Amino acid sequence: MPNAERFLGRAEVYAAARPSYPPELRDWLAARHLLGTVADIGAGTGLFTQLLLAGGARVSAVEPNPDMRAQLAARLAAAVQAGQLTVQDGTSEATGLPEQSVSLVTAAQAAHWFDPERTLAEFRRILTPDGRVLLVWNDWRGVAAPFNEAYGQAVSQFYREGENPLQISRVPEGDLPRFMPGGYETVIFDNPLPLSRERLHGLASSISYLPAPSDPAHALMTAALDDLFAAHAHEQEEMGQQVTLHYRTHAFLGRV
């Protein structure tokens, strides 16, 4: 399945259920004076684009999936109208942006879909001479928390046949120099995500290696998540019953 098509029909649940990114990451970038002109590649529904805009960046959001691009444009319409954001079709290999037009290229939850060699050539083309690259992932795996472990066990039985989510959900750290051969630094932030029952359903439905709502296995997955929620939910004041999936935000800032 082409990568741009993997999320067709999932854009709405993606926008509603996926975690955002911690403001500490925005502040970390701002302290390094990196929130100037930014190309956000594989921008999806705009979850990371929103953080960049909140830091004062002028952003070109590039996204090949039409459903996600529409979600992004709708949720960030005020920034588009203000001239702070442009939204366009494109890929990491062919962004459609002018040469040396941005000082920072970002890809949040996206670079594992990119071809490294062709992407690096395009990043070098659109970046200013001293430009930087930032690759970001939210990841709940590897966090020693009871619900994380139970969630991993519950969804593992529904993985798309022939796919290993460990290989398709992040660029392995050993491969990062293919995108940032000039070296990189790493920073990690805690990013816990409280989930209602409905948002837990939406989160799983938004993941490309799990059954889409149109898949007959989706109902079985939802039932398994209901059992999981019943076993782990706790009452939150004014929020009702919730569970917490403990994400960490991994950010890699480097040079091409």
C-alpha cells in the first residue's frame, strides 16, 4: 500500500485521538532560535504544525494525503488566513518549496515513511546554508508503566499481517545519520496521554498497522480495548473514567 494511502479514512480519528507534543519541546526550539521559517514535512493533521505556529514560526506544511491535508487546513484556518501558514500537497522527496527557503525542516511521526537518500537531497535543496533538521516521534513503547504493557499486549494480536510495528513506526536510531549526516543531538520529554474509552478506540483506529474502522477485525479490537479500559480505568475529577498511556517525545535535531 502506498504510504500516502495508509491513512485514508483515518484522518478524523487521527486528529481527535493522537497525542500532541509537549510545550517544553517548543520552548527548547525557541531557545535555540530555530522557530523562523519552517517546512513541516508529512504534516498530517497538523498536530506538530500547531506547536510550531504557537512558537511564532512561519510554516509551510507539506502533506501528500488529501484527507489529512484537509483536516490540517481546517483546524489551522486562522493561521492560513493570517499568512503564517501555507498548506500544500507534496512529499519529502518533492516538497514543491523553493530552494534555500526554510531554516528548519521538521518531520513529526513521519520520517519512517521517507526514502532517506532522496529525502536528504530535497532537504539540502530547500534548507538555507546553516539550516537544521528536526525529526520527532511520540512513542509509548519502552516506558515501564502497567497500562502501557497491557495496551501493547492487547493490540499486538491485531497487527496487520506481515508488518512489524517496531520497524515501521520510527526510524531506527542507527539509521538517523542517513537523514542528518552532519550529526545530531537528542532530547526526550515525558508526554502522558489521558484517554477516555472513546479516545482509546480512536487512538487504535488511527494507527496504520491496526485494523481500520472498515476492517471486520476492528470490532474485535474495540471489544478487547473495552476489556482493557474496564480493567485499568480510574476516575478523574470532572473528566470521568480515564486511562493514561505514557508517551515520551523523542526529538533529534541535526544537520545535513
